[in-house]
Amino acid sequence: ADLVRPTPQCSFWAVNLHPSSRGESSKLLLSDESLMLDSSDLLRLGTFLDRQRTGEPDQPLFKPQYPNVKKSFEKAQERCGLKNVKYVMHQARHGGPSHDRRHKLRSLVEVKQRGRWVGDSSLRRYEPHAR
């Protein structure tokens, strides 16, 4: 299943990325990577996603088509009054790690694991710098 309920061993919801049970793998050919929903800002997200699920638990949590997701993302920007600012979805890939490092919520190693980065060079942008 894509959405993994909390267990006695792990009190947080998780998302199973690229489940091997469906023969899926990432661009690096990895399967069954876990994304823990353990940030204090995300504690209710697992329950919310579980309630929004429309298919069976063994079905994909999301069936996104990029053009539809992009259109929804752009509409959300407009509703937030951000139509004169051009955000792209990939910015979220870096926003979370930046937030986690700035607020000292995760170490660089934890950010690397959560971001599923192989090389350390991707982490340089999250090192503390003078401002």
C-alpha cells in the first residue's frame, strides 16, 4: 500500500514510494522507499489522506497526471493571490529540506535520506550559511 498506517513500532504515518508489490521503481530503480509523515506540521496529514482515499488500500494513493496537477497548482496560486509570482512545483522539493535545516528539525544526514539524494553535493544548499 502507498499509505502506511502507524504501528506499535512506528507512531507516524508513512508513504511507501514505488511499491515493489506493483512492480514500481524510481528513476534510480529503487522500490519501497518510505517517506515518514513525522514533521510536526504533518501529524494529521496521514489521517487526512486516509479519509480522502477513493480506491482500495492496495491501490495507488494518487493517480496524478502531470498536466492536471500543474493546472491545480497554478489555480491554487491564484486563489492565494499569487498570480504575479511564478512558483513551480519542484520548489517544494527544496522547500521542505530548507525548512527542516533552518529550524534544526533534521540533520543533514536525515535530510539526505528523506530527500532520497545519493550524492552529498545535493546537500550543500542546506548547509547553514551566514545571512
